[in-house]
Amino acid sequence: MRAILLATLLTVGVSTTLTVPTFYAVQAQDTLSEAERLYAQANSQIKASQLRDAYQSLQQALSLFRSAQNQPGEAKTLETLGIVLFVAGQPAQGVGYLQQSLKIVQAIGLSQNELRLLGNLGSAYTSAKDYTTARKYLEPRLVLARNLKNVEAEGETLDKLASTYASEGNYPKALSLFQEYLVILGKQPDRKATMETLANVGRLHLLLKNYPKALDAFQQSLNLAGTLNDRKAEIVALSGLGQVYSENENFSSALPYFQRAAETARAIQDSNKELIALQDLASTYYALGAYANSASLYYQSLQIAQKNQVPRKELTAWNGLGNSMYQVGDLKGAVDYYKHSLEVARSLKDRSAEGQALGNLGLAYAELGDDYPTAIQYYEQDLAIARELKMPLAEGQALAFLGKVYLQLEDYTKARDYNRKSAEILGALKYSRGEGLSYVNLGVALLKLGNLSESEKALRKSVAVLEPLQAKVSGDKADALRVSLFEQQQRSYSALQQVLIAQNKPTEALEIAERGRARPFAELLAERSSAKPTSTLMGISQIQQVAKELNTTLVEYSTITDLVKVNNKSQLKVTELFIWVIQPTGNVRFKRVDLRPILKDGSNTLDSLVRSSRESLGVTGRGGIRIAATNKPTELGNLNQLHKLLIEPISEFLPKEPGANVVFVPQDALFLVPFSALKSATGSYLLESYTPSFSPSIQVLQLNHQLAKRGAGTTPSEVLVMGNPKMPSVPDENQKPVQLAALPGAELEAKQVASLLKTQAVIGTQATKAFLLPRMTRSRIIHLATHGLLDDSIAGLSIPGKIAFAPSGQDNGLLSADEVSNLKLNADLVVLSACDTGRGRILGDGVFGLSRAFMSAGAHSLIVSLWSVPDAPTAFLMSEFYRNLQTNSNKAAALRQAMLTTLKRSPDPKDWAAFVLLGEVQ
């Protein structure tokens, strides 16, 4: 493979780059015969690597050729002497001999020899990185090759000339010359040379940011590599394709190419190429926020780098491991890895890498929060090196780091100045993610300084810079990858809401609150809709219209984060709740709730309050697993405290009529709040006053309503009820398969529900994916009573959660949320009467789990559980629900009445408060 930035090097062996001439001049004289004998002897000695002996033989031959006044013999001997000296590591002397030979062949008109010598001298100067002098030989060679109509030599010269320009950074000129070479190759087909030149063209287009042309060139090179079965060339082309997508920040499309490059390198046992591909793959996963995958791949690459003694790749691995550990919160581990990278950088005397390691150490110490002076020391050393080396990207990042640490130290003036400069530099470099995050911190600093209008400008700029990154995501995992990127942007939405509320702009803040939640989910629903909305952003008038059209009260919560001191460390905590109530009339009411009082000792947070309120209820898992209810007064009081925080501030704006519909739009930990069980000061449950339903955003509610209306006339007629399948096995903590416990109570429930719905329950071995999935796509009602499993899924890039079906053949019986999301449902109602089916990873996009998967697949309404519910009350509640539904088409009202009836029989909230309705109410 021709290297794009290095022209062809002189290599050991005469028959490679510098070609040894052969003459067949026959001379009768003894002197000439002896000269020829010595010359032939020298060639034999060269082949035997006896360079010293060859040099002596050639010097003797040269003397004899000169005494015989035989210029062809003199020329060939001078040329061969030059080659021997190059191979022996004496290029300056070698060039001198080649130049003498060139003068002779030019004088006596030996054009073919001149052609060869010009090429050899061009290669010699290219290897010495004297590109200007190299071109003084290569350009005349190009003219001579064309005069001689030597197409092969013309092509070789274009290739060498292109390499010299590429090495100097003149990419347009290099590209033009490579393209000329491709024209020649089109006339004189040489598939291997074409493949290599296309790869060079791809790299130049990549450097010039001509991404579509780069993709085309690499793809053509890949196709030829496949035809020629050239696996090494395949790796080059695959890596090039991955780099194009990665540099264009389309990381999801880059993944499969880097993966194939790594697999191919492993297959041909080329560990160095595997090392490169693994690190490309690791950096791409890192950019997507999949840090566990990134760390695993960097660790694999570290082992190869150390084994192969490739210190620069070892350095990359240490840095990558440190970055991944930092992102997952293992800060001490990150410091350890960064110190290894600093040690390697200094051993290599690589100032740039040293600066990077210093900056990373500063970042880790700042995040540890107990040694800010050390963090600043590292940052300032990093900044000094970046300026010394004139590296604007490193300078911009170092400034951003300093800006962040001064924000943590509450020195807002320095934080403002550093972040402003960082945003300017990174913006000029078109590094969108870094620019956007600098604008976030700049906006926060300006907010703290009281400059609200400038703060708003900075934060709006951050949103404008960061949001387009999601549009560049595509591929099979596009939805999950968009969620990952979206999650990284949440701080900008939170801070912008704070600024707008500080300026008394609550309706604008509501627009931003909507903009900052469930966007990927809304876009996914819009994509799957046949009538896509013109915009995925909702204005206040559209939000008001949703409340009017649905004739319901909407309650949207926003969890607002800020830096607070906890044990003398600055930590990002939820410090406020913003709550909007949008009434059916379109009136918008706003309240803010200060949460700082519950943060006083650092152990209490909104998350811990929600968690303890759930623990106070206790959880009974199907199959006999039980978490006992504590029923401690403090913990039971948490349900009252949550009511005080979430409901009492807005009670005056909520409907007065009993059982009125209220759609709650939670955020973060609030998705896990059992709203129905929240208890007022008078002792009544929220369920007794309102009919609650839920949505991850108002826009998702609107889109789901539109999809339900369009699908109303085409809803299938079948009903599918499944319960207690033959249980599959799942790995335990030691990765040994353990069969899930049978659920006889779920079987009884399924039979009761099926009887009400006039169908047969699917149970036992019949309840396989092969049997059920086709029926799910043509069912109006889908009721699944089985185990629901929570996991964090593969790579952090898939939707968490699985439902247990019966295994069969090669199918393990676990229906993943990923599989669900790819179904084409048109179900009016899906009920997941299973363990924890309403839970999952809680992100800015809502609860990223089974509930989201079913809604995105086309379910109009969904009933899920927030915890595992005991069998008997579940069976009773579900039967009551379906009875109510036969006389009341309002699913939320039917569910509420079933829960109230169950409450009378089983007053403990754990028996009735777990179920929630998402999506369409009617």
C-alpha cells in the first residue's frame, strides 16, 4: 500500500525502488572485459549482502571503465555505487554518484537510463523529506516519460509527485495528481495500483473534508480489495470509511466499519492493524457515550501495544482508559491511568501528549473536588504547552477545563473569561461538542454574575450548537445513539430554564423544558408516522392546543440542577423543581419548589426521597422474591413529603371535579414516583381525587394521540393474552444459567382476563416468540403476564429490558426491548402485567425501557408496573380493569376505578398503586 504522507522509501535490496541498470556492451579489450567481470562480481556480492566487498569491486570496475573511456559502463557503475551507499546508510554520498551517472546518460542520450535515474533521485530526496529537490527530478521525469510515451513510468511519476505534495500539506495539488494517475490506470488497468490510489484519494478528500467523495473513493478501494482478496487493503479501506463518518460526527455509521477492520486484522493475525482498529472503535464508542465499551476496547488495545512494544499506541490506550473511567465516575482509577499516560509521554519527549495527560489529570482532580489547587496547576501546565506548540484545539480545551474548575470554586469572573475564550477558539475550529459545552458553562457563569440577557444568549447558543449533532446519527442503533447524545446536553436545557425563570419568562421556559425532554422519542414517533409534523419543536400555542384538544390538565415537572457544596465538594444536584400546569382552557400556571432544604446534610436528595418512598411500600416479586415493606413512620412520611413537594404547590390549579383527567409529565427520578399513592395532609391518596396518566413529554402525548386517531379505523380485531410461559434461563452473577421461577398466579390472571375478553390464554410451552410475535402485530389488545427483566443492555446502546417468553430451538425465550421497538404494532392497548415493566434507564428522553419500546412500536396505550406486584391483587385488579373497560372507553378511568376497588380490598399501596397508564386515554 502506498503511504499517503510518505513517498516510496529506499529499501534494502537493489531490485526495489532504485533499479540497477543492465548493459550488454561487448568489448574485446581485456580492460573492458575485466571491468565487466568486476561489475558482475559486485552484483553477486550485493545479492549476498556483502556490501563492503561490492563497493570495492565497483570502485575497481569504475576505474577500468574510465580508463577504457566507456561511458555506458561508467554510468551504470556510478548508479550501482549510489545504490550500494544508500543501502549502507550513506545517502548523501549515494546521491552524489547518482547525479554523476545522470550527467553521463543525459550527455550520451540514454533516455531510458535517464528516466530511471530521475526516478531514483526523486525517491532519494523524498526519503530525505527534501520534497522541493525531489520534484526537481520527478517533474523532468514526467515530461520525459510522456515524450517517450512510457505510460507506466508516467503513472509512477504522478504517484511519486502526488506523495511529495501531500507530505507538504498541499492536498489539492496532490489530489489532482492522483486523479491524473487514476485516468492512466483506467487506460492501462492495474487493479492493485488502482485500489491503492483510490485509498490515497479517499484520504486526501477526508483531509479536505470532502466527505461524500472520500466515502466514494474508499468504497471503490474496498470493492477492489475484496475482488483481489487483499485483506490488508480491506482494513485500510474499512478504516478510511470509518474515519470519514467519525470526522463528520456520524459516529453510529462509523462503528460497523471499525468493527470489520478489527475483525479482519484479527483474522489475518495482523496485531498492529488490529490495535489501530480497536482504538478507532474505542474512540467512537466514547464519542457516543458508551464508556463501558470504550474502556473494554482500550484495554484490549493496551495489551497488544505493550506486547508489540508500540509506546505511542500504549499512550493512546492509557489516555482512553482514563477518559472512560472518568466518565463512569471512577475518578481515582482515572488518575492512575492518566499518570501512566504522563509517564509514557515524557519518556517519548512528546510535549503535545504530555500536555494532554496534564489536562486530563487536572480534570480528574477537579472532579474529585478535594484538591482544586492541584487541578489548576495541571491545567495551567497544559495550557502553557498548548500555547508553546501553537495547538488551538488543546488551548481551547485547557481554557474550558480552567473555566469549569473556577465555576466549581465560585470564581465566576474567571469562569466567564476562560469559557468565553474557549468557546471562541473551539467554535472557530468547528469542534461542536466542545464549543457547545463551553457555552453552557459560560451561560452558567453569567447567570451567577447576574448578567441574565448575556447568559440566555450563551445558553441558546449552546443548544443551537449541540442539537444538530443528533441529526447526524443514523443506522440500526440510531434511536439509542440519539438518546446517548441527547443525554449529554441536559445541562444546557436546565440552565436555560433557570435563566428564563429569573427573567420572569415562564412560558418560554416551558418551551425549553419540552425541548429538553424526549426529543429522540418524539422524532422516532414522527419518523414512523405517515404524516410527519413540520417541526419537532413545540411552541407555547401548540402546548396549549394539546390541553384543549384532549380536554385535560397537563402537569410538567422539570428537575433543575446546580452546583452545591456537599462535604466541601462542589456537586451537581437537583436543587429546584419547576412545575407548569396547562389547564384545558389553555391557561398556563407556574410554580417553583426549592429543594435545597432537603440537601442540607448531603445524604438526602430528590433521588433518595423517591427511593425511600418506594422502599416504604415494599415489593413482592412474582416467583417468591420479596423486599419487605419497612412501614417506618419516617419512610411512610416520604409519601406525604413527595405530595407536599409535587402536588400541594399546584393544587389550586388542578381540576376540582373528582376523577378529572390529569396527565403528569415527570423527569428523571420522578418517573419512579408512585403518584397514585401520594398522600395529602388530610390522609387521602392522589388517586382518590384525580385520574392520572403519564407521558415522557407533551409532544410525545400529542404525536401518540395523532397516531391513535389515524389508526382508529384500522385497529386489528384479535386479542392476545399470555401468562406464565415455560420459563427461560438467565445468567446469574457467575454467568451460570438459572431458570426463572414459574408464575402460577400469572397463569390464573391470564385465564381470568382471557375469559373476560372471550379468547384463549396462551400459556406454558406454547408461549414462544415464534408463536406470539406474529399475533402481536395483528392484535387490538395485548396482555402479557410474565417476568419482566431489567438490565443495562449491550454496550449501553440498546434499550434496557426483556420480557420472558418460552424458549424454543435456538431462541432463548427473552424478548428484548430492542426487538419490541422494531415490531409494527397497531394495538389499541398493551398491558405488561409483569415485574418492573415501567422501569429502565432514566434519561432526558424519559424511561428508556420496555414502555418506550412498545409505544415506539405502535401501541396507542400502555399499562405498566413500577414494581413487582403480588399475584392475587394483580389478578383481581386486572380483571376489574377489563370489566370496567367494557362499559367505559376511558382506559385511565377504567384503571383508576379498578385501583380504587382493589384499594378497598387491599389497602396497602404496594397492592394497587404500581400500575400506570401511558399514552392515549380513550
